[in-house]
Amino acid sequence: MDIFFYGNHPIRYVEIMGIIRSIDRTSNLVVYSVDDGSATIPCAHWQNVSPLLELGTLVRMSGKVGQWRDQWQITVYNIDAIDDLNTEMLHWLEILSLKRAVYDKPFVLPPAMQEKATELEQSLSVTDLADDVGKARFDFDALDPSETNEAAFKQAIMQHVEDSGMTEFLYTAMRSSPEMENRAKKVLLYQVR
């Protein structure tokens, strides 16, 4: 799971406004390089029918931030050409307001999530892992669906911490691990059934 951090704020979805500097088209993908005034970023639009936009067009795009071939890009969900230049100025004012109101302040987990994260940190202290030396290796992916539950997921987290050589439990490290994300999804899937 790709998560971009602005300060300590985790960011997955963005909206940018900028000028198209280059266009790369294939049969099912259009990659726009968009310059928003701070940088130029590739924006991949996976659509069979993409709007016919030209170089130099001012656009507003929303999508998911991610990495492809070790380079940040945006997977575009929505793209619109902007005809009114006042819209760009309003966008900049909105960004400045959002920066002051949200992003200049430290990110804090909502209380309910903080409680869960604290419980998880306490139950998974790395010093407890030392007691497990000599035990058989836990294999979450080999579990039967009926065994795929929260307790098994906690064991998978402990194994991940041990395998990664972490000296402390870091919630953000768990959130940014594709392997752990897939395991969490598996637990949720089997709990719903």
C-alpha cells in the first residue's frame, strides 16, 4: 500500500490542478505529466475513453497517490479541463487554507483508532518476542479460513515485526506493508462470512 506523507499526515488521495506538459497514450492508458507549479508528476488515467486533452491544457485531477517503478505518480479517477483561470486562483486559496487549518498541525489519530493502536502496541511489544525463541514459525497464509481471525492476525504482526528486525512496533510500518494489508483484508473477509 503506497502512502505518501506530508509532514506526519498520511496521504493516499489527492486533487491537483496544473498544466499538461506531456501526454503518453497507449490503447488503455493515458499518462499526463502535470505541472502544478510545485513539481511535475505523472498522472496515469486507466480509461478506455479518456478525454481528448492537449498539451498546455489546465486540468483538475483527483486520484490516488502511489509509486510505479520507484517514482511517485497519481492514478487518476477524475480529470476535467479548466477554462476559467479564476478557478486556478481559487484552488490555490483553498490549498493555502487547508495547509493552515490541517497540514500545518500534527496529525493525530482519532481517539477510537488511537486506543486500538495503543492496545496493539502493548500486546505486541518486541520484548515479548524474545520469549517465542524456539517456537515453530507461524504461517498466516497457510491458515484455514476458519482460523483466519484477529488472534491469528496479531500473531502475523508479531512475526512480521520479528522478521523485519524492528526494535519497536511502528503502526505506520504495519500500514505501509502490502503483505500486512493483504492479511488484514483476509481477516476482514473471513469475519464477514
